[in-house]
Amino acid sequence: MSKTFSGKELVRALRRLGFIIDHQRGSHIFMHNLERNISVTIPNHKEIKKGTLHNIQKKVNLTLENLKEII
């Protein structure tokens, strides 16, 4: 029961968690949370690969269920 997420959906979810868009280089969006001092790179693709999504979740300390609720 895995759901795929797009880069746009991930950016929207992370903005709700307090991340801001720092800059963009090509198809990659660099986001930063000033409170927690965490930087994340989001590929702006139609579908984020499973391993990339897992690494983003691990860095942000977010479960798949929490991500689905936010989106």
C-alpha cells in the first residue's frame, strides 16, 4: 500500500512543517528549516522514487502516515 508523491506535494507538505524554499537549481528545490536547522533537497519530478522519499522522511523525521495526513 505504497503511495507515490510528486515533488510539488512534498514541497507543499514541508512548507506546512515550517520549511522555506531557499533556492532552486534546475529541477531540484532546496528547502531549509531555520528552527531545526535542517536542509532538504526535493527533486521536482512527477513521481519521487521510493529511496529518495525514504531519505527525505528520515532527514525530516517524518513517517509515511504523517506525510499522508499533511498532504
